[in-house]
Amino acid sequence: MTEFDVEEFIDRTPFGATQYITVFACVLICFIDGFDLVLLGKIAPAIAADFGEVSAAMTPVFVYQQIGLAIGAFVISPLADRMGRRLMLIICCFFLSVTMLASIYVQSLQMLAVMRGIGGIFMAACLPIAMTLISELTPKNRRSTLVALILGGYSIGSAATAFVAAWLLDDYGWESGFIIGGIVPLVCLPLLIFVVPESLKLRAERNPHDARIAQTLRRIDRNLTLRGDEVFVLGGTGAQVRKAKLNDVFSDGRLMTTMLLWAAYTLSVVLTVLLGTWLPSFFQEMAGIPIQQFALVALIGYFGGVTGPLVIGWLMDRMRPALLLAGAYLLLTICINMLAWVPFHSFAFILVVISWAFFQSGGQGGLKLLATHLYPPRMRSTALGWASGASRVGAIVAPIAGGFALAQQYSLQFTMAMAAVLPLGVAVLMFVLATVSEEGPAADAEPSRL
């Protein structure tokens, strides 16, 4: 038998149609994640008004969604390490579509909350699994950039919610957003079923003799010649079958790294959920800015959200990732404070919104990207999912905190100053991670300096 190094094959083989279609499918999946996650925050006042309630009555809907996201991250993501990335993406897209389309028929906010909780279970796993799949099908020297590219889909999805709030809300109602959120996952299903391959690295780690690996290799490189007796390995280290265990993210010296990463994830996601959920309502009720006007400015700002992950990802291939992220979150702290002080109708406010979106999306995308470098393929989806799950548990407080700020009628300046504490905490954690870990646990053949 002959050893065939799957990792070396991926690193040396030019991109072909299979990889491009896989990247496109994962961009759509990340679009779904960004759209569905942010949609409620953009149109919350309209939904509440349609049911004859005030904006604060939406708090249970946001909380149920966060609970569903936490459950999904802890339960669905590890299944991708057991059952395969592709299969779980198919399941998630199908059920996410069903719950989104069913939500337009609810008769009360309580029913909507239940539907968002169920949808959150499947939504939570989409982005971590898509990131994991791309990271395992792309060459190492382009991995950060390509993962950042699909994260741009998340930002585009977030931007599309502003389009719904600005142009569709008045004429077609809040239901129009849920229709879009239900149709896009259906578009992904044929690509996932018929074109997108399973992770080669996952299959090689689970079963070095898996015949399906050879089939996928030939799809990627039609000129590849195989003898039929290959043993598929990673990095030329020999065939060693080892299934993922849930506690692997804490073993082999990973405990400190995992704890720091989870804490940073939690603070970052709490910030994203808080602002994504309540920022339009903050400006409407604390500063008198209608949600349609804020949506138009936010739509411009999402140019920063789209470019942020791409720039941060490109820089992470060339700089120490943890120190880079520490700097990004420090700048995000400044931007969030400035949102409350710069006049809304000024050109400077647009620049602040673009900068805020750039550093927030770039920073959060960078944290996810960092995780793909820290953990080996057999546990990568679990690691990303559990980090996301831990952050979602913490993020349950975000809708409650935002609703409390509205009920207490805090000023916009005070509210944003409190929110800015969160990215400052992430910056400190990233600096600590860079200080205590010159090298992370071996996730690749050559560990990356943090």
C-alpha cells in the first residue's frame, strides 16, 4: 500500500470548479446566517407594532432565538465531526428554511418566539460547519483569505436586512424578510446534495482506506492517477484513525487557549447580538431616528462589514493573529463610543458606521478564523461549535440588557459607553493569548504563532 498525503494534495492543487462552487455555496450559507440572525433586530419595532405591542415586548423572541442558537451550537456542530460536514449542512438548510417560512403564519409573539428558538438550533451550526469545510478544502497559504471571503457572505446577509427594513417593510410588511430567509436555504440544497464534496481531511482522519476519498480527489483533479491501494493520510504522518471526543478541545495543552478563546467569543457575540438586536431601537427611542432612516445609513455602513473579514483575513496570513485582533477590537471600542456622539445626519456619522461595521465584522470573523488554525480537522467543527455555543449562552443576556436599557430610558451616550466595554475586554483577552502562547496547539503541519 502507498501513503497518499491529502493535505499536500490540497496545498499544491490549483482551484477548480468543485472548490469554486463549494466556496459559493458556503458564501450563501453564511449569507443565511447573517441575514436570519440580524433580521429581527432590524424590523423588531414593526413586528411589535403589527401585534399591537411596544418594542420591548420583542425581548422574549430575541431570548428564545439565543437559547436555540446555544443549543444548536453545542448539539449540531459536534454532529458534523461525527456524521460529516456536508450532511449536517443539508439538514440545517432544510429545517432553517421550514422554520423561516412557517414564521410568517404565526398568530402571536409567543408563537414567533418558539419558531425563532427552533430555527436558532439549526442556524447556529451553519457558519461554523461552513467555515470548517472551507478550511479543510483550501490550501494553507490561502486559507485565511478564503475563509474570510465566505465570512463576507455573513456581512452581505446582515446588509440585506437593512434593505428589507428600508424598502420592503412599508410595502410588503415584516413577513417579506422571512420569505427571503426561507428561500435562500432552498437554493443551497441542490449545490450541497449534488456538487459540494465532504471534507477530505475529515474522511482521511476517520478512515484512511475510505474509497470515497479517491472519488473526491479525482473530481478536484481530473488528471490525478491513483493505483487503488492508497492509504490516505494527513501531512505524511501515517494512517492513524482517531475519532473526535467532546473533551478534545481541552486536552493536549489546549485548556488555556480554549478558555481564552471562549471568553473572547462570548464578549464579541454579546456585543454583536446586543447591537444587532437593539441598535435600531436605541436610535429610534433614545435619539428619535426612525428605523427606516437608520436602516439606510446602516446599509451604507455594511460596505465596511463586507470588507472587514476580507482585510482581517488577509492580514492574518501575514501577521500574528492575536495581536492583530487585539488592535482591531481596540479600534472597535472607539467606534462604538463615537456612534453616540457624532451627529446622525453628518457625513462623519457615515464614516463612523462604516468603521464600526468593518472592525466588528472583521474582528468577529478573525476570531472564528483563529479557531480553524488552533484545532485539527477531527475536532474542528466541535471546537468552533462549542466556542459558539459558549458565546450563545452568554449572549442570552444581550436582549435582556437591551430591553432593560430601553425600559430605563438611558441616554444613547451611556448605553453605547456600556456596550463599548465588551470589545475592550476582547482586546485584553487577545493580548493575553498572544502573550501566553507563542504557538497554539498543532492544528496544521506547522503551528501558527498567535
